[in-house]
Amino acid sequence: MSTPEEILQGLYDDTLVGNAPRVLELTHEGLELGMEPQSMLFDALIPSLEEVGARFERGDFFVPEMLIAGRAMAGAMEVLRPLLAETGVETVGTFVMGTVKGDVHDIGKNLVNIMLEGAGFEVIDLGVQVAPEKFIAAIEEHHPDIVGFSAFLTTTMPMFKANMNALEKAGLRDSVIVMVGGAPVTQEYADAVGADGYAADASATVKRAKALLQERRAKVPA
Amino acid sequence: MSGPVRATPKETVLRSASREVVIGHGRRFCLIGERINPTGRRIFQEQLRSGDLSAIERDVKAQVEGGADVLDINMGVPLTDEADLLERAIRMVQGLTDLPVCIDSSVVEALEAGLAAYEGRALVNSVTAEDERLAQVLPLVKKYDAAVIALPNDADEIPMEADKRLVLTGKIIDVATKEYGIDAADIVIDPLAMPIGADTSMVTTTLETMQRVRDEFGVNMTCGASNVSFGMPARHTLGAAYLPIAMYAGLTSAIMDARTPQIVDAVKAADLLLNHDEWGMAWIAAHRARQAEAV
């Protein structure tokens, strides 16, 4: 039987190399040992994903390595998330994410999701071809702090505006922070559609998301 | 014993005012130079937004020198009049080179403006199997006597199985030929090359799609070659390995950056090895040209 320290080290190391079966095994082992779910999350999984993100940003890690590390963490989170919810541990924030209607590109979005999860966000991924009404339904269901619209094509970027209009119409505009991104998207375009935030890449998204949350929380005292 | 009947290989003819390029199975691979495109290039975007198209000249020159046979022209700058930009870019490119063009936009009005401005037989990039897109783009292809790149995906998804891509390919060819009177030879299928880094099993699906599209329909095919290596190290090596394999599976052209000699050379070598370069005359000529340059 491993010690809690060994479990944490193992979770960190095996997430880093994307060994999903081993990460899942260690998660169960840790719980059997009576370890706190939030310790496994904050002391091992999140730091590991942060390191993955840092390596990706430096060009030391490549897309498949990001994806398998993200998958390894997601496997552990399936086990831990219900337990974390029970113990009332607060996530950094909740993020509803989707590629807009008409657009099927998802690699960039998936990388952003991994980085967000790695930073402690709970990410609800709606997938690709997400129609405005589907975003609205997800926002009503999950009450996220932030909603993210992703578009890879200059022709699908106008869906940002359509989504914004749908938010307005549903009376949800002020209850959620809106972030937009994707290869052709610029700060200028984000401003033009009235989004709250834009970021050029996955790690910038995490920084921007955290900053926007802080601004919002400073404005609205809990 | 006889296998299934193979469809007759088709030839796609593109023309500028003074030059003809034929894409076909058994012919030398057609390189569609892709860099005349502002996506992801901030400075170029700013220039285009302020109406300055001068950077196009440099990009055209680089693609022509790299060995492009056709030039892809994309003017997708957000918050601009893309139709106006594309029309001006097409006029400009016609003055810079006699290579035929591939008019690249997902904005139907921009495609029409580009086609109207072009003196020749262009390739349109692109249409999908969605009914609405087919109804918007195919009439333009017919009206301006162009050829068109078609992607076998519909509104729901990019199909991950070759079977579904074949069904959608059949649908596109059916609609184009029967409803719009477009020759099947003028449909160039993009079998959807997906990044190997996102799923290492996807390239074999694409290769299977290519073989079956060639055998069942005989049409030409193209793909965004650089997609395959996205997110991976040593991208040019991957491109140089991918295209020869894809050529063997039936790919007859690719939209790629002609400024990558490693990939261009691999394609030329594959042309020779697949008997698309009779007696290796093009291969030898390229060698002589390099020798002459070195002197």
C-alpha cells in the first residue's frame, strides 16, 4: 500500500505523462486510504496540469500530450467531482464552453478546456455546432460564471453576436461573463460583439478568465 | 476474376487568361499555394483593413518560386467588406502571375465577387454537403464555369467513418451534376484531413476515404496538407511523409505552403515513383535548375 505522499506524487507524475488508467487507480487508492478529494485535486492534479500547460506554452509539449494529460485528469475528476460537491469545496469557477453553430472545429476549444480544468475550473463542454438556444439552456441549468464561445471560421464568428442577442433576450446577459476565442478572433472583434473577454491562446484564456472573475466578484460583494 | 468496376478517372481543368493547369489521376500532383491568406497574421490584416494589398505581391512571389501550380486566395478579415477585398486581390494577382487561382471564402458574396473579377476558370474553395451551402455555391460554380472543392461533411459533424464521407461525396456529386448540370470532373473532393495529433487513428480513415472516392467516383481530390501535422513537432517531415502516402491513395492536389522545399521535393519524388513524371523529366529538370542556381 502506498503512502498519501506517494499517491500525490503518483497522481502528479502519471497525469503529466497522460497515464489515465494509473491516475484512476491512484485516485481510488487515495480514497481508500482516506485521503481528502480536495488534496488530490489541489496538491496533485491541478499542479500537474499547470505544468503540462506551461510545457505546452514553451513548446516542450505537443497537442497529443496535452490531450492525454487532460484525459487522465478528467478520469480522476469523474470520481472526485461528486465527492468535492458533497464536501462543499468551491471550484475556482464554472465555465460553459462550446463551438458555435455552423462550426465543427474543436481542438483549440478542447485545449482551452484542459487548461481551464487544470486551473481548477469546472468546465461544462457543450461540444461543437452549439446553437444559441443550447447555450441558453446550459446557462440556465448550470449557472456558470463564464460562458465561452469558440469559432474557427470568419463565417461562423458572427454567431458570437447571435449568441449575445440570445443572452439579452433570455435576460441572462448580466448574470454571466462572456468570453470569445478562436483562430480568426481578435480583441477588436470581441469588443465589437460586446463580449467581456478575449484571449489568444489557452493559457491566456485561463489568466483572463481568472481576472474577469475577480473583477466581477469585487463588484458584487458576496 | 474481376473486382468492382473502377470509375473513369476525371480531369479538372483550371485556366488563367494564358495558362492551363490540369488536375488528374496519373498526372503530376497539383500544388495549390496557400499563403495568400490573412488568417492569424495581424499585420497583414491591418494592412488589408486599411486597403493596403501590397503584401500580396510578396506572398504570390514566394508561392510561385516555391513551385505552386495554382494560388489559393483568401481575404477573410473580420469586420471588413470581404467581397470587395477579394475582388481587388483577384484583380491584383492576375497582374502578378499567370497561375490559375483558387478563390477561397466561406462568404458567398465574396465568392461571387471573386469569380466575377476572374478572367479564366477558377477553383472555388469551398462547398459542403449541407443543402443550404450547395444551393448557394453551386449556382455560382455553374454560372462562372468554375470548378469547386467540396467537403463531405454536413451540418451535424465531421463524419469520422469513411462510409459516411463516401455517402456525402455521392450526395454532392449527385446534386451538382443532376440539379445544376456541373460536370463531375469539376468537383474536387476534400476527404477531410484531420490533425494526427488529435487522434492518431484518423489518417488511415482519410486514406481509406481517398481510395474509395477515387475508385467509386474517379473525381479529383485535394486537402489542407498542413492540417495533418498541426500541434506536432517536425511538421515538415510529417507533411513530406503524408503527401506521398496520400498520393498513392488517390489524392491529386493539396492546398499547402509552397515555401516548404522538404514537402515540395517529397511530392515531386512521389510523382516520379508513382509514374506521374514520365522518364523523370521533371525530376531531372528540377535538379538542373538547382545546379544552375548554385553556380
